Amino acid sequence: MPIDAKKLRTAIESINDLPTLPSVVTQIMGRLGNPSTNAADIGRLIEQDQALSGKVLRLVNSAYYGFPKQIKSVRHAVVILGFNKIRTSIMTASVFETFKKETAGGLDIKRFWQHSLGAALASKATAEAFGAVQLAEDAFIGGLLHDIGKIVMDQFQPAIFGPIVKFAAERKLLITEVEAKVMSGFNHAAVGSWLIEKWRLPNEVVRMVAGHHAPHRYSEERELVAFVHIGDILARALGVGSGGDNCMPAFDPAVTASFRLDRDFLDRCVERVILEIGRAGEFFSLLSS
Ligand SMILES: [Fe+2]
Ligand SMILES: [Fe+2]
């Protein structure tokens, strides 16, 4: 009998040790949209968490941002980079730290985060290639978190998710295709969105995670959801890490039509993604520290 979404959601939400982001991260995510927040406030909040500050400084001083002089304090980094870019670094450092232990159902956590980071960089590059520069950092966060439901399933429902991953590998299927057979009307994208809601992250993030395999179902945040859908596929095409299955999904026809995805455009996206990945070595090396 297919697994019921409501029952599984209740089971997952009642798990006491469901991972939480450091409270400073949730506060920062909430404050970044607030125009009255100043750089010193944000810097002070981040500095309360020393380990996080150290990682953020490592990222902001990396080749990815390419500043000629060393940035010595988080407060200075907020002024120079702006809130949106700082948010990207903080979220990256925090989720790697929160979900670094091996999961129970056999998902390779390091390769998983490599895929997620690849998708983050690709979602951002896609937004930029579309000229939607103002959405680029949000697209990064959506890409980074898009498959987080797989970790939740793997860690807390391994008896369900382990066989799904195994079956997908044996039959060369997508995890979503197997999920569609055994789960009643939901999949890891929905599970991920439940966690994001529980974390009280902004609605855009909920929708990017929920919609990354079926963007045609989302009329709100249409562009962001499409960028993450495309970013996931580009990260797969470039073989960056692994989200647990190694098949290539097709682009959602609604996205292909409304965003006019043609060969030329995709080639431009891929070029940008390769450049981004080349510059993001320090982001990837955070996974090993
Ligand atoms: Fe996915
Ligand atoms: Fe993915």
C-alpha cells in the first residue's frame, strides 16, 4: 500500500532530534529582508557563533569573491558583500555543519552536498544568464537546499528510503520515479519543504524546494522554482557529486516553453556554471573540514 503523506509528515514532525539550523541563522534569514537592519547588527549576530564566523570569513576571503585584500571581520564582510551574499555563505556553512554525519539509509553525504552545491551554483548561474541578477542569491539557496528531503528520509525513514535508492540504482531510474510508485502523491521535494517550513525560512525557499521536480505546478515564485529545476539538471549533466541517483531527468516542458530553453541558452548556462564551480573550490573544501 502506498505510504500516506499526512501520516509520514506527522511522523517526521514529531521527531525530537530533527535537525535545526543554529538560531543565529534563522534570525539572520528573517532580518535580511528587513530594510532597517544594518550591517553592524548582522555582523554582531554572526559573530556570536565563532565557528560559523570562521567559516564565513574563509568563504568571503576565497577566490570565489576575489577581493584583493583580506577581509578580517564579519562586520566588514557584510558591508563589502551585502546582506544577500553573506546569507549565501552563512547558509552553506550551516547546512554542511548541521548535516555532516553519515545518514542511515546509505546516502553518500559528501557526494550529496557536492551535488547540492553544484545545483546551487548552477541555479544562481541560470538566474544570471536570464538577466535575473536580483534573484541569483535566492536561487543559490534554493539549489543548495533542493534535495534536503532526501536526507530527512534517509536519516529518519531509512526503512522506506533505503530500498527506494537501491531500486532506483538497480533499475536506472530517478528517485522521484520510484517515489511516485511507493509514496502517495508526495516525494522528497515535499518532505524537504516540510522541513524548510518548520525552520521558518521564507516562502520562496519552501516553494523552490517543493517545486524543483514539477515547476509547472507552481505559479508563485515561478522564475526561482524554474532556476532551481534547471540548476539541478545542469549539476547532474556536469556530474558534480550525486543526489543518490545518477539519471538525467527531462526539463519540465512548461519551463522549456515559457523560458525558451534552447541549445544556445543552455550552452551559455553551462559555460557560466563551469566558471562558477571552478571559482568555488573553498565552498567545496568546507565539506572536508
Ligand atoms: Fe530532487
Ligand atoms: Fe537534485
